[in-house]
Amino acid sequence: MEYLSEGSSIYLNIFINYNFEKDLISGVKNIIKKAKDGELIEELLTEKDIIENLYIKEIPPFDIVLRTGGIDKINEILPFHFANAKIIFNKDLFLNINNNFFDLILKKYILEIRNFAS
């Protein structure tokens, strides 16, 4: 990938059968327990506290979300992590996607002008 600068990294996270609702419920239960134990003060609760109690707390925010299989909706995935991501819907199943497809997506992403809402 000659268009990446030297030392750059690309991370690919694949979520199979991930359910954000279950993750969020588990995270809320952890937060409630921490509040009861005095480890967390309700008035000081932040988005960071919520994310730190999810299963996927170690994963940085996404730049690109690829939804495969011909389904053009986002369901049961990570709203906190893809708030500013480019979302791409593709009709192919994930196993049918090759390196050339990923290369094309990354080139387009790097060259695209992105405006972030405030």
C-alpha cells in the first residue's frame, strides 16, 4: 500500500456475531455496581466511563465501517466507535472480498475530503 506513509499502520477488526445491546447492558451493570461500591460518582459519569465498561473498550474509534452481505443497515454494532466513520455497504459476503477491494476502499478514504459535523 504505497499511499500510506512509512510507519503507518492499518488495523482490521472483524466482528462476527457481536451484539452492542448485550455489551451495553453488561457495561451499564458494571457502572451500577461501581456506583454502589463508591468507585464511580453518578454526577461525574462520562462517555469515557461508558466505553471503559464495554467488552470492546480496547478498540480505538473506527475510520471505516464495511457492512457486507447486501444488508444496507447498521445493526448490533458499536455506535460509540463509528460515530465519525465512513460507512460502506457491499453486496458481497465478507469471505468473497479480496485485498484489491480493501486497497480500493483505503485509497478512496485517504483521498476523500471529510467534513465532520459539530
